[in-house]
Amino acid sequence: MQNQEIIQIIENLKGRRNYEEKKASKLGFSSLYAYFEDKILKEKKANEESKKELEELKTDSKLKNKQRKSCSCC
């Protein structure tokens, strides 16, 4: 079953369709659909990785703040 989001993107390309088709074929994709499918998957993975990095930074900063406090009054 085809993803409606990808189909919508392809339909909205208008004048850029030829450019995107050439780019997809240059990168070795058999169709424009496969190219956009791969592109969307890469974006999702990048977003997930950045969220994980932000969470790690938050937890690291919390640990550092706790370590700095040597007495209960600060």
C-alpha cells in the first residue's frame, strides 16, 4: 500500500518534478516514490536522534547541577 503523504508530495511538485526525477535517478532510485520514501525515513531518523541527544544533554546537565551543590542551603 502506498503512503498518501508521499503521493501528496509528488502531486504538489509541479515545476520541480523533472528536477526531482533527475535527482532520484542520479542517486539510483527506481522511482520518484522510492526516493521520497527514503528521504522521509532519513528525516524521521534524524529527528529521533536529535531528540535523544537533547534528552541526554538535559540529564547530563541535571547531574552536573546536583554535583555542584555541596550543602543543602544552596
